[in-house]
Amino acid sequence: MKNYVLRQIAMMSKWTFYGLLAQVVFTGMLLASDGQAQSVVSVRENFIDIEFDDNSLMDVFRKIEQKTGYHFAYEKKEISGDIRINKKYSGRIAVSDILLDISQAANLKFRQVNKSIIVSEKKGKHSNDKILEVIIEGITITGKVTSSEDADGLPGVNVLVKGTNTGTVTDVQGNYTLDVPDAESILVFSSVGFIIEEVVVGTQSVINISLTSDITALEEIVVVGYGTQRKGDLTGSIASVSGKEIEKAAVASLETALQGRAPGVMVTQASSAPGGGISVRIRGGNSIQGGNEPLYVIDGVPVYSDNDEVSPGGGQFNELRTSPNALASLNPNDIESMEVLKDASATAIYGSRGANGVVLITTKKGKAGQSRIEYDVFRGVQNVTRKFEVLGSPDLMRYANEGAMYAGQTAPFSDDMIADPEYNTNWQDEILVKNAPIENHQLTFTGGTNQLSYTVSGNYFSQDGIINRSGFDRYAFRINLEAQLKDWLKIGNNFSFARTINNIAFDGGSGNANSSALFAALSFVPMLPVYNETTGNYSRREDARIPGYSPFNRLNPVQLVNEITDITVSDRVLGNIFADIQIVKDLSFRSVIGLDLDNRERDYYFSNNKDPLNRRGSASIGNAKALSLINTNMLTYAKTIGDHRINAIGVFELQKRTTQRYFMSNSIFDNDITGYYDIGAGTRPGGPAISSNWVEWTMASYLSRINYAFKNKYLLTVSVRADGSSKFGKDNKWGVFPSAALAWNMTDEDFIKSLDLFSTLKLRTSVGRTGNQEIGVNQAVTRYTRNSYTFGGQIVNTYQPNVGNSTLKWETTDQFNVGLDMGFLNEKISLTAEVYYKITNDLLMTFNIPTELGYDATTGNVGSLENKGIELALGGWIAEGTSFRWRTDFNFAANRNKVIDLGPSTELRGQRFSYDYGAAFGSGNLVKVGYPVGSFFGLMQDGIYATQADLDQNTLIYSGNVLPDLGSARYKDISGPLDENGNYTEPDGIVDIHDRAVIGNPHPDFIYGWNNTINYKKLELTLFFQGVFGNKILNLNRRDLYNESASYNISQDRFDNAWRESNTDAKYPRANARIGIVQRIPGGTYSDFFLEDGSYLRLKNARITMDVSGKKMQNKGITAKVYVTGQNLFTITNYLGFNPEVNQQGQNNINQGVDMGSYPLAKTYMLGVNLSF
């Protein structure tokens, strides 16, 4: 396995070396060409041999240009077409002498300004000095050309002296230097897509200018599926995030850059740990048991983002953690732009993989012009945004005494013990790190000629976690090359390699309390030290030998951090090679071969150091290797006939993906010397556990799209894709996914022009179907598993856990979208509004079947769910001056999700959470018809039995014939047991599991983002706010921290607001040593006591940048910027946990909005420098 990966890397390294060699050669040619172009020689000092054979004046000028590199500038009306020159000059004749001869023959005069020769008619008599003027040293003008939209430098802008051919182009930073003849010269600044500007030189030596976009000349080019389009031609719903925005955000993962910047995109960190998993939802979730993550396509190659698919097994709790981020190996610094495809018109071109939306990622490419080197570095520190207020030893002792008192027991702690506790350990301080370092280094080489362009980059990113011994490192390299070999042939490649190393702290992602170091730190009692002073071992709950008091089971949090090594190493190669062939003028062909190779290994060891009860060590090694290969072949036809424009593509595509896993584990090691390096050294009875598996799926696709425009007003897009997948049943291998969209660009309509209000006004509508194939492989076939059981008196060694389904097919999502794009004041203000409705049918779900049939379950297409919502994006310039500018952009999205049908099932439950090694506590999430997916499910609390009168009026009995106590929680009796038809009966006076109901929604009412960019001279301030509103969080930390007993530590809030005889208006029940579990009835369930408001507003990113480039640096083409960045600087929320942005179950579709010892969010401060030269 490892040799295979090394061979792949070696092969990639060889071609990378060849690419770099080609880059060096062509860069040398480019620089040599630039150097030659700088020399300027007077016509009096430039000697040539030349012959004119009855040539016209214009032919004469062309021949001299070819010989000398001079450029002649003239008006044609002043050049006589009747004059012919017939003369041979040999013996190295000065160009000036040749011009004087021409002047005499044609009555012309000449003026040389550097490399330009200005020709004009000679009027009257002139001396030779007047007939031929030479100006080599004029006024030197320097400056910078920027965009009015974002103040960034514009490369490739033409800067010309008006009326001449004298000029230059700006470099990649927008800087230029130009010699002009005199102060009366006029500079003309022009670039495709921008309004031309003219400036008189006058007394200025530095001329900086800002160009405004000319939307009537050429609109922005937007990347779409299998091609590009003008923004004005779009009929679908697409949101864009630029590379500049990503750069300013200084994010570690590309998904984070989408958060709050693209309307309708919900991004949630499953874990805030470095390299932690991230969940992305575009316009809500479309599936219950299938995949819900969008499809990511990088430079035309689909990339898989399922965190669990390539997450190796291992660990004492095996998969008991949040899986690392599958996309963390991708370097955000390499991204040029990201386009989010949302409606069916945009996504149907991806057919069976488009239902969850598509994120198109374009990496940076070299451009013809001056070569540039850019180095960006930042370093910073991180600290936890807040700490949870839990009790110290004295208050926890008092709380334990209260519980004992109400239970009629003897108080376990004396007044002396409370006044002077032997230990008062703050466990959060023991495992949290102050000023954890973070740094990033990005080095980029870019440039090219008309024949070759290149981008080569290297990246090193390192982030230590704010929990001790956790962290993430990434080493990344990229090379993008494009070569125009012939007028009709272009070839190129886009390749990246990255190694990531993820040190993982247990974060409770399993739903098991003992798998979270932070959960342990919150609940471990402070009366114990880190180490037992007598034995030197880690303190355990058994060490608290106090009569009448015994802490409940939790592992020592410092032990969980110090003695567990859990490292995942990923090596990922991603890229493609392509060829573009121009067959005829309007017809082209493109072929792409792409690959995605991801090899991950997880090494785990739980040391027995200072813990003789820890099974003497536990080790495991897990490996997962995934390889995707894809071949795309595309024909493109583009034609304009009068007012009609048509663009059509036809594509044939093949894809194959294989995934291979290996796993081995062992325990009971004699020592910790070898750890996981020698699995066989463990002495567990039965020997090491070993397992492996291998899966493969393939897909073939045909697709076509036609874009038609009439007068640029009326736009039509039609597409259809047919996919055939090996994942589905033999009767339904193929699926067809069509879409159609119409757009009306009303801006040029006379009745709109007469309003003099809109610079853009376009109405869009689309309808179409997309699919979802993201289920496990082999779901359509009957599988066999080795397991011994008795059947008919015989021992059977294999059994069939599921029955095949030959009719298994795609989930299909039908979507209708209406959009309106508006621009005002020449796009100084823009507004986009979208309304959509989606319904997903034929949901892929596994359901149980009667065991009498000989199977446990089968997978089928049953049920449906819907999403509907609105999206708004508003942006504009608050101020747009030369020194002070302020741009603001706001987006808002609201989505409503509802289950329509579940087929034979009435409801589905999410994963059960457990405490203390498997004591099931119940399921908190539910899928039920009429409610959102993952709705919270439990009892409804109805206050507290605060007074004796409340008890006297009570008519309820609690499950197990338990009567309430004074100060205990009261719940609502809303129904009785199920009747024969499966319906709940009327309330029966008993509070039990039949009184559970939907009590909350993990999905927000709306999400939003607000970005501000303020420029003042050389300073730039960026403020980015992001938030959600209206969702609930199932805060399972409350199970311990708000417990009625003192078997765990509890929160300060719980202690301060507990019911007491002196505080009958309390928020929480009284302490009680007998109950020991908060708000729970026998049988295990949740109540709305566990739910909290998850709404928040966060200053996600603030950045101050200063351009410190002096004039001398600018003259040498050097740009230097210094910046300070802050992340997660403050959060406004009512949530009592560490971080309201929590989704601990990762990409799980049902268990949403759960917090159980989640890795806390870090507040970060960074200082950086950007150099470009």
C-alpha cells in the first residue's frame, strides 16, 4: 500500500520537475525579451541597411519598423498614397539620413520620442533640426492603476501617450513607468471591461488612477459547470467568492471562506479543532440517509468531501471522534475564485451529483506579462473565546451537602473541609493552552508569455490547538502550466500535492462522554489533584474516598490529553492534464484526465503510563486509501449570427472510484516503548484484531447544454444529463436529469431606459431535476457477513444482513427558482433576490424488515422531503472618493425544511448518545412527517414544584410510580400509550415516554453575513460579521453540569439558581443526592431543559492592511503590505456553551445541532506581511 503511494508520488514528482524545468527556460526567454525591449536608440545613432523597391510611404515605414523596432505614428490623410520610394541604402546608413530623404520626397517632418516616430506634414521651410526632432529623455511618469471596486491593482492596463504609439502596460500589481515628451502630453488608460480615462501630465510625476468597470463593454466572466459565461448571460442562481476575499479571511480551510459570504450556504464547524470537520448545506438538506454535502469541483475534477469516507478507523473508542476535514489538504491560498451553483439550471449539468449544490473552485493561473514572485506570511496566537464557569471545591462541597440534606442523608463534607479544601483543581486550565501559535507561509511564482503561462506555489500552514497536544500541519505544493503549442492547440495541467498531519484531541464526536477531554475537564470534580500524591498515578474517581460521597465515572482529563496519541496523516494528489483543440473557427474540443488520490493513516496509542488500571496500553493502526479517476471529453460550438448568439456543448464522461481500508488493533502491552509501531507486541487474548475491505463504483455520463441569446435581452438555457452508476439496481442503472431556464434582460428595453433608474434589471426563472447517488456501495445487492449463529439446530458461519433491491435508483430533487437582479447608479448599488422550492423524492433509506424473511434490512426508495426559501444579496458603495472609499455587502437567506413522507416508517430516530461507557441516554433527534429533519424530541418541562401547594395540587405520577418531591422538575402530560392503530391516546396522568413530542428545530430561521471594506489612502480595514438566528442546540453538557447530584462538577449558574427553601422562584430544581441524573425519567429521554437558543452574531474577521511601499520600491516593481488580522473577536449569543456554532455529529443528516464536549472555538490574532516583486 505505502509502496503504491510512493510510486504515485514519484511519478508526480518527475512530471513536476519537467514542468519546473520548462518554467525556468521560458521564464528566461521572457526576461530576456523584456530586457531587450527596454533599450532606446536615437535615429541619428541607429545604422541599418535597407532597400525600398518602389514602395509606398506606409510600406517604407513598416520596413523601417521591422529593422529597428521603432513605431511610426501618423494620420493616414497626411500620408500621400501616390509617392513611391525606390532607393537602396547600404554601408550602415543612419536612420536619420533615410528620414531626411523621405522628408524631401514626401514633404514630411519627423519627431522621435523614445521608440516612437511621429510623422506629420511639413508646412513652410524648415531646417534639418526642425524636420527631424529627437527626444530621448522625456518626463518620467510612474503610478498605479487600481479598480474602483476593491482598490486592488489592475494588471495589463494599456497606458499610452495620446496621438502616439508610445506606451506601456501595468504589471501584475497595477504599477507602471512611462517616459513622455512634455508636460502637455495626455495619458490614455484603457483596459477591456473598464471605462477609458485620459489625464494631462502637467506638473505631475506620479499619476495614480482608478478605473471604473464598463458594464456595457464586457461583463464579468463567471465559471459555470463545464465552461464559463458572461455574468450578464447567466440564467441560473450562482454566488461567487473571490480569491481576494479568501486571502483577507486567512482561513485554514476553503469551506470556511464560504461562511456568510454566499447567500443560501450554511457552513458549520463540526469541530473547532485544527483541521476539524466542517459541514456545508446549500439551500438545506435534501436527504435523510444519503449524502447532503455539495459536490466540489476543482479545475474540472470532482473532489470528494465526505469526512467519514476516508477517515481511518482506530482508537480505544474506535470511531468515537469527529472525523477530520476531508478538504483540509486543499490550500485556500491557491484559489482564484469559488462559484456556488444553487438552482437546477446551474446544477443539473452535474446530474446525479448536483442535488446538494455544486462548488466550483478555480485555482490561480499565470498570465502573460511580467513575472512576479509573491510571499505572504502571518503568525499569530490563539486563545479560547470563553471558559465555562464551573464550581470550585468549596461550592461543590456545599452543593453535595445540600443534596444529602434533601435526601435525608448525612452531609459528606464538614465546615473545615469546605473552608480549606485540600485541592481545588481547575481542570480547564490544566488542558487548555494559552497563546497557542498559528502560522502560514505562502510563496507563489506566476507569469508567462503568449505561449506559456505558469503558477508555482508552496505552502506551509501550522496551527497548534487550544487543547494541549492537538494541532494541524499542512505542506502543500501546486504547479499549473498552460502552453499554446499551435494556434489550434493548447495543453496544460493543474496539479497539487499536500501532506497534512492532524493531532486529534478527543472531542466527543462519538456521543460518548468519555471520548471528550473537554467534557471530562468540565465535569471532573475539583477536589482531586492531577496526580495522586501517594502513588504518583493519575487521580481517578476512586481516589475520592469520602464517606457518603463518590464521584461518578469520568477519565482524568489530563490523562486523556497526555497519554493518548491520535495522529492522522494524509497524502493527497489532486489534478488534471488537458488539451484544447480548435477544430474550426466556431468548434473546439477539450479532453481532460483528472485524478484524486487520498491516502490516510491513523495511528493511535493509549499509554498505560501512571494508570495501572488502563488495560496496560491500547494501540491501533487504520488506513484508508481512495482513488478517483475521471476522463471528460467535450465539444463546444459557439456562433454569433446578427442578434443571435448560441453556445452548445456535448460531453462524454467516465469516472471510477475505489476505496480500500485496513485496520488492526491490540492491547495489553508490556511497556510503552513501541506503541503502535509494533502492534504484535500486545498480549490481548486472541491476538490482534485485523480487518480490511475494498469497494469500487463506476459511472458513465452523457450531457449537453445549449445557451441561446437574442439581442442580449432574451436568454435561454437548456441542459440534459444522463448518468449510469454501478451503485444502483440492475433495473435502474441510468437516470436522466433535465433543466431549462429563461432570463429577460430588461435593462435595454425602452420602457426601462425611460425610467433612468436601473443599470441592471434582469428577471430569471428555472426549473429542473438533479439527483443524489451518495449512498454506500453495494446497497442494491445482497451482502454476506461472517458470523456464527444457530439455525435449525445447525451452526451457520455466514448470514445475509440485508436483501438486495434490483429497483434501487437515484434520489431525485426537483427545483423551481425565480431570481431578480437589479443594479442602480452604474452598479454602485446592486440587489439580487431569489425564491425557490425544492422537493426530493425516492429518498434512499435503509429500513428493517421482518427477521422471519431471513434478513435484517433492505435499502429502498421511499419518502420525500421539501425545502423552500428566499435569498437576498445587497451591496453598494457608501463612499467612493479618491482617498476614502467604503464598500458594504450584506446577504440573507431563510430556508424551511419539512418531511413529506417516510414510506412504511412513521418516524426515524437519530443516534443514541451514551455516557459512562455505553449507558444509553436516549435519542434527541427525530425524523417525522410534517417536521424538519433532525427535530429535537423529548418531554416538555412545566416549571418546578416550588411550593407545598404545588405538590398538593399535583395529579401526575412519573414513570415507575414515582411521585414528585418539593423542588423537583415538573413535566407536561400530553398523551397516553399508543392504541391499536398506532395513535397516541388522551393524557393518562402518567408522565412517561408517551409524553414526548417535537420540542425544537436545529435549523435556523435565517442566516446572514455582512462584509465591509473601508479604504483611506494606503490603509484598508475589513470587517466581516456572520450569524444565524432561530435555531436550537441540544446542549448535552447540561447532563453533568446541571445535574441534581454532586457526582460531577456543575456550573456556577446551576448552583446559584438552584431551588432552595430561600429561593422558591429558582430556575432549576434542587440538589438531590438520590436522583443523580438531571431532568431524566426512567427509560431515558430528553426534555426541553436541554435545549438552548443557538442564535448568534459574530465578528468573524477583522483586518487592517497598510501599503508600506515607498516610491523607490514602486519604481522597482516591489509592493509591500503589512496587516493585522483578528478572528472570532466577539460573539453575541444567549448560548451558555463554548460556541453556538456547533454540529458535533459532523455531516450526520439526522443528529444536527448537538453539543457534547465539543472542541472550543479559538479567538485569534495574527500579524502578517505580503511582499510582491
